[in-house]
Amino acid sequence: MLQWMPDSRDEKDVESLCPPNPNQEYPCLKCYSTIDAPLDTVCAFLSNPDTIPLYNELVVDHCDVEEITPSSKITWCKMPKVLFVKPRDFVTYCSHRWRSDGTQVIVNQACEHDDMPGVMKEGQGSVCRGFALRGANFISKDPDDPNHKTRITMLSHANPGGGMPSWAMNTAVNGVVQVEPFKFFHNINESICNYQKETEKTQSKMSTVGSTKGRSKKPAGIAGIGFACFWPNGGGLREGDNTMNHPQQDIWTDADYIDDDEDYDDYDS
């Protein structure tokens, strides 16, 4: 499902060099799909940054900019030229946690960082700054086959940046959404069948993180639209633990976006 919405971030969170236009709307994509692999396998696969080329052609480079907490960080990633839209880069805050039912929740929001200045106007550089305005991603057990399949639900609200006129944005977005969500989920499903976890290596890396009170040692992460964040050693807060109530832990909750994952019925590859 594709809807056009204004930037929903607080004014204080909007980039200083890119003042918001309250009349401008940006694409917000909602989609989900079922993956033919159990939750633990999918989480391990997606938490490995080396698997990005196997499923997401829209991320060609990425790095961590700053770690905020063991479960949150500021990241950078680069998107290649898509149709007539020149390459874009994104600086994005990402955070993850685990629900009591084992669902991994990753939220993201566009931000600024002094170490990663960007080009705000088209034509002033080879790469222009885009914005993964806000997003929420849920990786959970499939309700119909929880032991063998996984449900991935994604919500992505983005601004391609560069001062692109509305007609050009509409043309580019409509071309991308007809193909990329299907490719994304299909590639994950196909690649994960051949993916082999390095169990002993992963467990040894996660041991120190897992010993931290209130934090999970489960690997987490994914490369989505305008962000790429990974916690292969774990570190996510667990729902129900007192640390989840820390006021600075998350800038919003997934309830702001989604009341029920099962409402998504728009893309099912």
C-alpha cells in the first residue's frame, strides 16, 4: 500500500539545512511478506551485513556513524541511481528491541550528524542527501506456521531530497514500488534457503552482550529503504524489562505506526 503523507517528525528533529514544507507530501510504503524459514534463521541472516547484496540492491555502501546505546545507533548508507534519480545517501537513527512474543522491532528516523554532512540540492554534488523520514520494521513468527516461517512487516516513509519536483517524485516512486518490494522479499526468501549460520562464532561474540542485564543476545538488524543497521552480537532491550521504560531509549514506539501487524495485506510474495 502506498500513501502520500507530510513529514511527521517534530520540528526540532528536522534538518537545519532543509526546512520542512508543510504542503509537501512524501511516499509512505506499507508491505509484508512470509519467509520460508524460522524466525531465528531469518534474524541471523538479516543481522549479517555481508548478506545485503543478496537481497537489497538499493544499498551499495553503509557504515555506523555513532553508537548511542547497545541497541541504538546513527548510521549512513548510500543508494545507487534509480531510474532518473541520481545516487542518494542517508543519515538515519536506528533502534531495536524485542517484544515478549519474540518479535524483533526496528524503528528508524532521519537525522543529522556532524561527521556526515550532505549535499541538499540536486546538481551540487555526485550524491544528494535523502531522508528515511520515519520507519518501523517487524520480524516475527508467522501466525499460520510459527515454527517454520517468518513474517516481515515494513513501513517506510521517505523523502528523496534534492528539491525534486512533485511530478518527478511521483514518477520515480510509482516505478520503484511496482518492483522493489517484490524483489526485496523474493531475494530474502531465495537467499536464506542457502544461508548457513556460523553458530559457534556467533555465540562466542554474543556472550558478553548477552550478560548485560535486560538485554537480549539475539542478533538483529536489516537493510531497508534509506538505512542499514546491524547488531550481530545482540544488545536489544526485552519488552517487560524495567529498562524498556527509560525515557531516552526510543524516540517513539511502534504503536505510533502500527496497532496490529496483521493489518498489512498489500504485498505478499
